[in-house]
Amino acid sequence: MKVVQIKNVVRKEVPIYYRRLYSGIAEFELLNKPEERSIDFTIETKPTGQKNIFVTMPEPVDYPLVPLMRELKKFLINLDDAGKLPQT
């Protein structure tokens, strides 16, 4: 299982400054077969600077959800740390 990319990422307006909502399309490689699923995710920054990521996937995927979400969250944290997510 591998997350290839997140494309068409759009930031949604939220009045809470420490919470950022996004939507996009995640491209995975599951069992050597490409898959695309729409996702919604939230990045919430705690006062300590630690980031929590919450991901929802409206469409089911034929793969164990726990390892998929773990890899997706790692990928999203790396995108955010690199500044590759929309700021506005």
C-alpha cells in the first residue's frame, strides 16, 4: 500500500484559526493496482504545536482501513510540513 499523491486539494473556510479543513482526491497504489478516492481531512494544531489529522473517506475502499489511514495521515503531515497545502 502506497499513497501516490493528493490532488485537487481545496481549503474550506473555518472561523476557528487552529483548525483547517480540506478536501481532495487521494491516489493510492493498493496491491499493485491504482485507486482514487475523494477525501476530506482536518488538520488541528494544539497549543503545544502538535498536529492532529482527521480523515474521512465517503466511499468504501477494499483494503484494511487502519494501515491505509496511517499512511494517509503520514503523507498529509509531510505535505503540510513542506508547505504544499493551500493556505487560503
